[in-house]
Amino acid sequence: MSVLGQQALGAPVEQARVIHPRRGVADLVYRRLATGAGLLTLVILVLIGFFLLLRSLPAFQLMGIRFFTTTEWRPSGPFGILAIMYWTVVIAAIALVIAMPVSIAGALFINEYAPRRLRRILTALVDLLAAIPSVIYGIWGFAFMEPHLVGLSGWLTDNLGFIPIFRTTTPNYAGSAFMAGIVVSLMVMPIVTSVTREVFSQTPPGEKEAALALGASRWGMIAAVVLPFGRGGIVGASMLGMGRALGETIAVALIISPTTLISLFVLQSGSNSVAAKIALEFGEASQSIGIPALMAAGLTLFAVTLVVNFIASVIVARSRSGKGVEI
């Protein structure tokens, strides 16, 4: 009966009950702690950016826009970030090209093919690999992998030299971007594998079972259901790996032969990275201009990483596996 009908008959008017949820003390404390932690993270991020900008002002005043277009780097000037940033991106790209297929395949094997007992062991091992310090990877790559990769680099040059990136002008392969990229890829793999495995595990079981019931093979079900559902997670994991690769310091510093020349020859000796440059020269840089120049390089890397993560957040939010997730 409507409200007007109830009033005409003299019956009491029914009103919707207003429910006031009461949060417990534990919920309130957790909510405030989580909010405070999020705000603190944002504040720290802003303070880091402001600190880098403040300390790098002398370098920007000296070089101006040329700081982003100059390849040469001298402690007292001129100096520029172009060549160093180029090699940073190249090393990160090589690492991702190697790490992403292996990581996705590993995550699919753990979730879809491995027996339950083996699945737990493999998950623990992947998480353990992500916790190994980067200096261990760097020492291992320098002492063990680099001598073996020299032969691989020579083979690639001899057989695929018609492709510009595999071409070389000298037979010296040690300390190349290719060497550094492979070592960094080993550091990126555990993180990417762990994130993609977690995303794949959230695939709705009903859709997987429906695909199998319709006659799809195991791989057909993965291609039709699991991979499309986890597309956002794959993008997010790759960008997380990209951030790790862009900022890797010690492992790259131990392997590369520093150079400020831009080249397409990734197999040839000579490469660089912003983080390694800062680590190698910070102790001997002058307070007047050397430190501000390195701070300006760090600020550039900081800004690039933020832009990459922002783009990744937008892509993840628009994908199916990112629906309803706060990025």
C-alpha cells in the first residue's frame, strides 16, 4: 500500500529504516593506520622529489635544457643525461624481453600444470629468489655468467650480424648492455612471476571449468580465459619489473664498461645506467657541481619511473583483472 493510502485509512505510515553501521575499535584503528600509511607514502614521495629538485638546481642552471640533450659527461661540465638514460632504457628493455616470457610461462606452470605439493614449493622458491640481494646477482653475473655469455655474443654477431642490434665493430663483448640486461632479467623474473601468478590465480573458476566443459584443451582454456583475464596483471607486473630494472645499481655497476656514446650495438662492450653512474661517481664528485649533476640525473630517473608507473596504473585499471582495484 502507498503512503497516501495508509494516511487515508489512518494506518501508521511505514518508513524505511536507516541502518547506522558501527565499526569496532579494531576496524577504526586499522582504517586510520592504513590511511595514515598511504598518506605518509605520498608525503615521502613528494619530499624525495622536492629534495632531488632542490639539490639539482645548480646543474640545471648551468646546463639548462642541454642537460637532457647532451651525451657528454664531465665532472666539471658539460654533462648531460641523454646517453646514460638511453643505455638505462636499453638495459631495462633487454631485461624485460628476456624476463617476461619466462615469467609468464613459469606463473602458468605453477598455477595450471604443477601438482599441488610442487606448487607450494615452487611458489616459496620464487618468493625466495626475489629476496636475494642484488650484489649477489652482480657478483655471480660478473664472475660466472659473463665469461660464458661472451661466446653467445660472438655467435649472435656471426649469425645475426645483419640485424643492427647484433652487429659489432670490435670483437670485445665484455661489459655490454646485453650482459647487464641478462643479469638484470634474472633479478626481475621472480618479481614478475610472483605478481602474474597471483593474478592468474584470481581467474574465476567457473569460466575455466566452462571452457573445459565445452571441449577446450588445457592450453585452449588458458589462452581463452586465463591470459585475457590476467592482461592487466601482466602489464602491472611488467611495469614493476621495469621499475626494478631501471633503478638497478650494484649488479649493473659490476658488469658494465661505462660509456657516454649512443650506439645500437648492444652486444659490443660499453654501456651505462643512471643508477650505476650515481653509485660509481658519487664518492668522488665535487660538492659544487658534481653532486648537483648526479642529483639531476637521479631526478630524471625518478620522473621517468613515476611516468611509467602512472601509465601502467591506467592500463591495469581499464583491464578486466584490474576492475574494482584501487591503483
